Amino acid sequence: MTTVTEAPPPLAPTPQKKPPRRRGRLTPYWLLLPGILWLLLFFALPMVYQASTSVQTGSLEEGYEVTWHFATYWDAVSEYWPQFLRSVLYAGTATALCLLLGYPLAYLIAFRAGRWRNLILILVIAPFFTSFLIRTLAWKTILADGGPVVGALNSLHLLDVTSWLGITAGDRVLATPLAVVCGLTYNFLPFMILPLYTSLERIDGRLHEAAHDLYAKPFTTFRKVTFPLSMPGVVSGTLLTFIPASGDYVNADLLGSTDTRMVGNVIQGQFLRVLDYPTAAALSFILMAAILIIVTLYIRKSGTEDLV
């Protein structure tokens, strides 16, 4: 007897996927459009305008005309190179101090603060609720000639040493490089602490336990585990501190003197008092190029090119 095998039912046709609608493919670009327009209006166009201003000649009365006078750049560098070096020196010193002060505090918040973590973070951010100008003016009171800071430094005879090094002037701190660096350090310290805390907080605590199980000392654990893993925060914090500090002019204007002027003060004076717009624009581009070169070399040296 022959067994009849039924044929399997025909497979259902595979539904054809509809191609994505064109409007859906353009959605990411529409979302990027506001940001692109913002950059064009408030970054690209001003940059182009300043670039054209830097190669102009003329006066405010007669008007300025684009003559491609690139010698303005050389004149600006040759005349104001001390202010450029001073800006890099002050900003670099303030960045190093922010790192020395901010890293222990960020480490404390990330690993030791416990239930006090949020309160300490609020205290770190609290200065942002006060005007930058008011915070800088407060340092004039803190560093006043008859204030407790100067009195303590005098009693310890530290002002004599710092005066010999050119950091202070005699028995006073105001209108000296020390006052400017103190103002920069205080005002930009939160920009260092927050990236450091974010980077440290992401470190897995089990790595510290593993280092302890391998009989590593606390300093060895910090040197081999904690600090290398926190390098993205270190690089981000130093960049967020150094870049605005190098172009700052408020601290040098309020806490310093004519001998502590930074390039930001020169640019402000050229724009608002001297009304020499080509020189001011050239100084701005030179400062931007110098910062870009320093930052690029620093990032490559630190081995964190992915942050660029």
C-alpha cells in the first residue's frame, strides 16, 4: 500500500520592506540645523569679520579699508609679546594650582564624601550664583594691605621672599602677579573640580580592591590605577581652566597693575579705548592660534587625542 505524502504548504511571500521615507532620513539634519545656524551667526560670521578687520588700514574718522596689510600681525607680536608670555605664564600657573587644589577635593567627593557628596558639589557650584565681577572684587578685600592675609604673610616673613622673586611688591599683595594668579585660581577652580569628579566617579571600586588584594600600597594604587584612569578628567579640567584663563582680563584689571597686564587687557584697550580695531583683531587671532597650538601639543603629549 502506497503512502501518499502531502506536499508542504507554500511559504508565505516575504514582505518587502518599504524604503525609509525621505523625510525620516532628513530628520537628523533638521535637528542639527538650529545648532549650525547658531554657530554660523555667532561664531563663523564674527570670525570672518574679525579676520577682514585684522588686514584693514585706516582710521575711525576716515574709515577702514581692506588692504591685506598682514604686517599688523608682526607689529602686534613685536610690541605686545611680553603680555602674551605673561598670559601663558599666569594661566599655566593658575591651571597647575587648580589641579593641585581640585584633585584632592574631587577625590574626596568621589570616594569619601558618602552622604555629604551632594552638599559638597553644591558648595563647589555655589560661586557660579554670584557675578564673576563681584567674586573678583571680593578678592580686593581679602588681599587688602591691612587685611588678615597680608598680616599673616608678613608675620611669617613670606612677603620678603616673594618680593625678592618678583611675585609680590614689598609688603603688599594687591597689584602684583600673586593677586592676579589667586583671582584666576579661585574663579576657575570649579571648572577643574567638576570634570575631575566626573572622571573619578566612573572608576570601578573593584579595581581598588584588586590592587589591595595584590598588596599594592595606597600610593602605588593611586599611581597605577586611579590617576591613569582619571586622565580624561585631568585633560578636560586643565583645558577648561587654561583656555579661558589665558584670555581673561578682569582679574588682571582689578587685582593687578600696569606691570601685570595680560593680552586680554591689551585687546580690550585696543577695542574700547585706542579704537585700533585692526591691531585688536590681529591680537585676538594670534592669541587663538597660540592657544590652539598649545592645546593640540598638550593633548597629543597626554595621549588623549580622542578628546579633540
